[in-house]
Amino acid sequence: MDGLTGGVEYLMKKNSVDYVKGWGKFKSNNDIAVDLIDGGVDEFRAKNVIIATGSEPNELPASTGLTFDEEYVVSSTGALSLKEIPKRMAVIGGGVIGLELGSVYQRLGTDVTVLQHTDRICPFLDAEVGKAFQNSLKKQGLSFMLNSRVNSGVNNKAAGVKLNVLNAKDNKESELEVDVCLVSIGRRPFTGGLGLENTDVQMNERGQVIINDHWQTSVPHIYGIGDVVTGAMLAHKAEEEGIAAVEQILGEGGHVNYDAIPGVIYTCPEVANVGKTEEELKAAGIPYKKGVFPFSANSRARTNQDTEGLVKILSCGTTDKVLGIHILHTAAGEMIAEGVLAFEYGASAEDIARTCHAHPTLSEAFKEAAMAAYDKPIHF
């Protein structure tokens, strides 16, 4: 971690960026005060400001008895610094962060149970890919309690955490006892203590900073990017917005193509996607074609003995333009870049299929899925 943050500090120095270390807050629309880490206060007046303070984990209500102590009832932050590997862990929330951390502890030997209030994990995923993903995690040893909500619990510290769980399908209650409970029920904008009440910046009911199409808040010289504004809470989305906001400030007309923002779940195998799911296309009444290619038919994957997963490509039924790409594989996070590039250039499935891919590579599965979308694959 020190190497990563030190690298950022090096880049700032290299590019002649002045910075101060501390807690910054607004005194007015233009005036900033910083409580310095080393003590004291630094104040300055800014011509333009970008709010990029990220997000923090949501917490269960105090009435549940399961507020964070970051030792036995933990957020994603606390889960990264446990003193020992727990024997039993409950993960409240079957979304990205909960599954990433839960799968890590499962591989370290923890008996992990994931509680999700819907009938499937990661309900935002393409259903076909999401089902294959859930089956993969189950084979690895993760347990799932779906349609389940935690009504209350008791944190007995070292004696364990007891959860009272309600199943929404049969309305039955059950108890689950674990050593550690990871609460992963989403994140919220981190805007507390920024002194926004001293400005004319407006926020919505979710605590997000309201911006226009140029990332400007209700105060034109104050901009907002990343997790504090609407959209996916992803570091790479924030990076694109940061570049675009600076370009706007410089009068260069920054732009972000939100249709080409990839998502990656860093489990093993990984799940990566960009664009629409099959369910979204159906709901919108958009005609589409589907191409699916399994890694079990890919020579590189077979050679690596890493054949679990698939590539799924959805294209427009009339124009063949690619509308959605979904990958389940250990290399999915790397492979999705080709899909994002296809989106950026408005490629068709045939464009991808007629692009020469090196052999043997995992990316050939991407080519074959594209072939399946517009015609048929040749190796399956």
C-alpha cells in the first residue's frame, strides 16, 4: 500500500502538483481550510475546485445491534485487517465487495455464508452469467442464503455474532452464529465534514453532489466526480471523470462515454461486463442476437487447465452493433478491455469476429462468441 500511495505522490511531484496533507473543508464557495496532518491549519482561495472524496460503507441501523466495531462486525475496511482468520463468517450482501472479500476468506479456510435479500447474487449481472458465477462459487465452498434478510443480531464479541435471519419466501426465521460478520450492503457518498453547508452546492436525497453534463455543481466553478456523484462507484469511472472535468476547466470540452464503462468482480473466477444484459434488452424490446462460447472449447484455457467460464456477446438484431459483453473467467478483467474498445468505436459483432486473434490465446473465445452472435463459431 505504501508503494502505491508513494507512487501517486511521486507522480504529483513529477508533474509539479502542489499538495498538502490534511482534512480539507469549504469555508465558502472559494475558500478552503485544511487541518494539516502534522498540526496547524492551511487556508487558501481556489479559482476552481473538484470534489473527489469517494464513498464509505453503508451501515446497518443501530436497532439491529450490528453496527460496526471493525473487529467482529466489520465493514470492507475492517475485513482487510482482521487479527486472525475466522472459522465462520457471515457476509450480509451478495454484491461485488461482499463476494470479493468472502471468496478470499473462503480460500483461506473460513466457512463463509452469504446472505442476499434477492433470489440471486449480483442481480445486476446478466442472469445467465450470474447463475454460472454463483454455481462456481458454490463449488468452491461458499454457502448462500437467498431471499434472506437479517432483522437483528447480537455481537457477543469473542463469543461470536448471532444473526436472526428472515426468509422472505416462506417467512421463516432462523439463526446463524459466526465469528465475524461482514456487512456489505453498498456504499454512500463521503461528504461529511467537507463544509458543503458553507457553500451553495446542492445535494440530492442520497447525499450525492448534483452535477450537470459538464460535472459542474450548482456552483459553476465547483465540480464533482467519482463516488460523490451519480453513476457507478468505480475507480476507473472516477478517473475518466477527473480527466474530463479538468479538460472542461481548461475549455477543452471533456467527455465520458458512460455506455463504455466496464465492471469487474475480482473473485476467482472473475466476472467482467460492459453494456446491456440480456434481461435489459428484453425489457426494452430491443431485438438482439446472442453469441456464447465456453472456455472449455478454447485451446489455451484447456492447456492451462483453466476452462471454467464463458464469453457472451449480445448484438443488435438489425444492425449487429454490439450491445453487451459478459465474461466469466479468471482472466475476465483483462479480456473486457477488448469489449470496451469495441463499444467505444461502435463495432459490430462481425467486426470483432473478422479481427485476427492470435492462437493460442484466451481472446480467441471472445472472437468465437462474436462469430456465434452474427453467424456461428468454428470451434464449438
